[in-house]
Amino acid sequence: MTKLFIGLLFCAFISLGSCHVSLTFPPARRPGYDFLDNVRTGGPCGVPDLGDDAMVTTFATGAEFNATFHLAYPHRGGVLVNILAVNGSLIEALYSNWTQLNDSTTQYVTVQLPDNFTCDRCVLQLLRQAGEWTATGGYFFYTCADIEIKDNALCDNNRCGGNGICRGGMCMCNRTYSGKFCQYKDECVDDTDCGGSSSGSCIDIGGTSRPMKQCFCNPGRFGAGCAMVSSLTNVTIDPSVYTIYRLFGEHLHFWARILNNSNGQPDMLEIALRVNSTGYAAIGFKPTGLTAACRAQAPGNFPVGTNPLWPNGTLETVIGISAEFDRGDGGSNEEGGSNEEGGNNEEGGNNEEGGNNEEGGNNEEGGNNEEGGNNEEGGNNEEEEEGGDTSLHPMDCADIVIGTARENRFRVFDYYTRDRSTPQMDGFYSGTQDIVGAVGREINGFTEIKFWKKLTSSDTNADHNITNSLMQVIWSLGQVFPNYNHNPNSGIEARTAMNEMFYKPDEIKYHGSVNRGGATINFFVADTLSNNTACTGSYSSGCANGQCLYRATWEVRGSYVQFNVTGRVPIGQWLAIGFSDNRIMPQTDIALAAVGPDGRGEVTDRYATVRLTPPADTMNNLLATSVSHSNGFTTFSFTRPLSTGDTSQDIDLTSPRFFVYGFNGTATFSNGRIASIGRHPLNPIVSNERITLGTPAQCPGNFEELLTGPGPTDGSATMMLSVFVLIFCTLLAYLI
């Protein structure tokens, strides 16, 4: 049994940290995951007792000390501290009620151990509320430390956690360690820890969490201590050399290309990022088709289970928004502290607490509000998981690269997360860094990062191979004061935070509601948009041997535009094209089609007001529709007015709009009509720029099918009557 003999008389640590909640002193029970809530994980600690393998901290009976913990999100609510038996039964409640309700950013609590009480093995349990969310019995996070309480405490090296020498009852800490018991660690003390000034600099980022002193590398160096040589030294981004470009949100420009080796074989993925921010930028990868079983490959693969002494809660409501819940695994984060805390902070993760919020809300932590979910690349991506342990959160099993920069120096590292909590450097999962080159800078308020990542990795613990197939890509950006985004309001917005500057530049904590998103990308295939004339245009994705995963073409004649869309989707899945003014799901006009098992299909006119399944419009403005399925491809077409006159459920296409290309959601049928549609497992692709369609003067003419009208056939959703009614209504509106 590993022991940290720490007989405490007094210890004062005031800390502002960076994860959901995890003790930093005494050290949290391993594995040090931080997303251990009372809804998804079993009490009393969220992780099981490790028995003889536990790290045990020793205290003196009656000792008073400050237990430090860290947060990535300044939740509303307070803290409770208990002493438990190993079986979870309560021995002593050290606070009768929730304490620290007046400061959502403080990260220590004074602990007074009982007099005349000893234990060979017991548990210090800390509960942290997340008062934004409601669950049966309240919604909170567990974190526990295994301790023993003795009549006497020894002054030996174990007292200093193995990171220093105990002399005269005091710890003399090794280099880069600090704290009364050498329990906290920075990356560096000065430039010599970063390879010297020729390789990098030790920079105090002025954050609230450790490591506060970090190595930022010069061009030509990268990695831990700037010890690795990088052949990637030119930070200037030339968009013309990249085959893939995305605009993520409003601020993150993303470029990618595949690089070949000397034999002409694909070898590396190059990513370039430019973000209008001084915070971190994070990009994550994983193959499509993963299930929650991938979480079992990470450390701490323990059953959720329940302890009858600590029943699981059920998430009920979130500021009046109903919430669903899937019993998933708990969170993952190592310790990250603040001021006196140590460990790794939240690194770009999309940490969402609480239950599975429905897509209708822009809700953060309480739910399964996800990056890769039922939404577009640009926005507040929130996905409704459909329950069960097979559902996969976009952060689950994600291979993540995070970059930050200060002037001409930078840091880029390879991370992984088994679930929705703080990503850890690959070594936490017994993995290896697969970044083989990196460079970056921060200039005039912009952060630019480039990195090379091997396509094939020998690290099966914490990396994914980049293959010639669709991959899920997630992204996030750091919040920078004063532009914080919490929904529901955190303690900062509720005025229960002493430190309103909780997030600092380059400090890797919660990203905020608008600083995350997702995409589906095949890095081997260039996306193409052709709009050579005002009257015609096309978009293609995933094309090979004359066939494309998705292809849309359009043509304007007079005051109408005709669309033809083809996608590789099976029977019973939908294909869609949409039009948006904001690049996110709400307020998107959608034309969606599918073919059922009997060969009949339908093209429907829909409008999304929130992040829920978009219903069919009250008035169908899609004309001359057709849909068919052949050889694994669904094809549909429709014609619509550039301006339908329906301002509540249609987007006017006489002005430039973003186009949205989506597919792969399920569709059920009843009597040849679409009865219901499911969410898309793959993120729609949103055009990077607004697309402008030509005017009637630029594109004269008409579509013959609008004059003759197609007869009703299998796969037609619009009858002749709707054509005549719409033409009549359009003429009538014009005359009026």
C-alpha cells in the first residue's frame, strides 16, 4: 500500500483550479477522472476502492488542514466533506450543510478531523454541487481520497509525496514541485527546464491552475521540455496548398492535407489552425462507427454499479428544459490545480455535466450537449443521446491535439479522453505522443498552430489511425475574459464567484457554449464547391471513381431554382440539403428525402427552429419533387421559388445563404410517407462561405416541369394540385 505520511497541524492552500471536481490534496483516488457525478457513476466515490494498490495519505488525529480541489467550470452551489468507511458508510459528517455557497470559484475547504479518532483505512469524501442542474437528491460530483488517521505522524520522505525530503518537520521539494507537502508540480522553473533559451522559454501564463509555469517552444523544437526537433518550422499558412478547409464557428479556420513520404505513400496529416483568440485551440479525431465499448480500453474500466448507501440520482429538469439521461461511464481527468494545486488542467475537452439535455436548449454542462451531435459544424453543437450504454458522446474515445501560443513560442501536445471530461496527455493512458512536428505563434490577437500527425500509430491506447474514410472531428476553443459562455448561468453569472476572471488566456478549462463543434471529414478526399456562374453551382464530397458520398447541384431559371441531390445512403435513411443564415441548426430551412422498404419515397419541406427533429412545414413550397434509390444511392430533386413568401418556415434565397449538406439519419415510413426521422450520426457539412444565387435578370428562362407538372409516381411528394395552388398564390400575392 502506497502511503503519503502527512501529519498535519496546519496547511493553507487557496486554489482556483481547472476540472469538474477532483481532489488535489489529499490526492484523489486513482484513476483521477473528474467527471464522476451522482447520475452516471456509483457512489460514494465514482471509482472503486483499489485495496492494497490504493494511495493512502496519513493524517494526525485532530489535524486541521485545507483540502484542495479543482474545477473546470464555476458551478453554482457548495461543498460537503465527509469521512466514510471503505464500504461507503458514513463515519463523520465534517459539515452539517453545504458550505462555500457564496463563492463558486474557491477550491479549498478547511477540514477539521475529529479528536480521538483513528482509522487504518477510511475515505475523505468531497461532494461538489452543480446547482445549475436538478436531480433527485440534488446533482453533484464525487471525489474521494483514501486516508488513514494516526495518533502520530512521521517525518520521512513519504510525507513529501516522494517529491522532496522531510527535514525538521518540513518538506524541501524537488525542482518544479511546490506546496507544503510537495504535492503540486509546474513544468519548469526557468528556461533551463525548457532546453535553454535557444529551444524554449519557461512562461508563467498567469493562470489560476497548475501547471502555471509552462514550456513554450521556439520554432524548430516541440514536445515536453522542447526536447524534440521539428522539421515543421514555417508557421505561415498558405491556404492554396491544403485540400480541405472548414470554418468552425465564427473564429476558427481549419485547413488539412495528407503528406506523402519519400516513396510517395500517404504518411502524415498536416493540420493548420488560425483562431481569432488568444486562448487554446483543440482538434479531436475518431473513426465513425465507434460504440461506447471503446471506453473499456481505458484505465479504470470498472462497472458503474450502485451502492445502496449512495443511490444514483436521476436528472430531472434543467432550468425548465426537460432532460433525458443515459447511464454512461464517469468522467476522466487527472488533477489540475490552481495556485497551490497540481496536475493537468482541462485541456480542450467538451466537458458536459449532468444528464442528456435535449437538443432544444443551448445547455452546457448538465447534459449531453455535444460537439459531434445533431448540429452543424459552426455552432453550439448539442446532441441528444438515445440512451443506453451503447451511445457515444462525441468526446468519448477522442484523440485530441491542443495548441497554445505566446508571441513566437508555442506548445502543442497529443491528448486523449475516454469520456466527456478533461483530456489527458497520452501518457496518462500509457500511450505515446504521435505529434511529429509542430509550430505556432500568437500575433495581433490571432493564434496560429500547425502540426504533423502520423496517419498510422502504434499507440493503441490513446491514438486513432487516420484512414481513408469518414472520421468524426471535434473542435473547441478556450474562453477569454470577459466573453464567457455558460448556459445555464454558472456562479459567475449568478454573482456567486469571487474571481470573475476564472478563465485566463492559454489556460485550458471549459470552452464555453459557443466555442465547440464538430464535423465529419475524410482527410484523403478533397471537398469541392463549383459555382462558376450565377446560374449554376455544385458541391461534392467524398468522390472517387466517378461516385461521390454526397453531391448537390443547382440551377437558377427565372425566379426558381432547381436542386438535384445524390448521396450514398441505404433504404430507410434520409438525405437532405438545407439553407441557413447562421450556420447552426436553429433557423435552417431543410429539404429532406428518403425511400422506404417498399421503394416508395417522399421529399419533404421542413424548418428547424431548435435543435430537435425539424417538423414538416405547414405549407410545402417544394415543387416537381422526385426521389429514387438505386445501387446504394438515393437521389432526389425539387424546384422552389427563390422567394416563397413564407417568412416563418422558409429561407429567402434571393440573398446569399450558407448551404447545409446532411445525410445518414434514419427514416421510418407509413403508407409511403415519412412518419419520423432520426438524428444524424454524422455531422452535416456547412458551406464555409455564403452562396449567392443569380437573379431572374441574370438567369432568364423557366423549368418545363413547372409548366407541365409531373404525374404522381412512387417517390413523388408533391401532387399537381400543390403546383397550381402555389402558382396561383404567388400571382395573387403579386397582384395584391
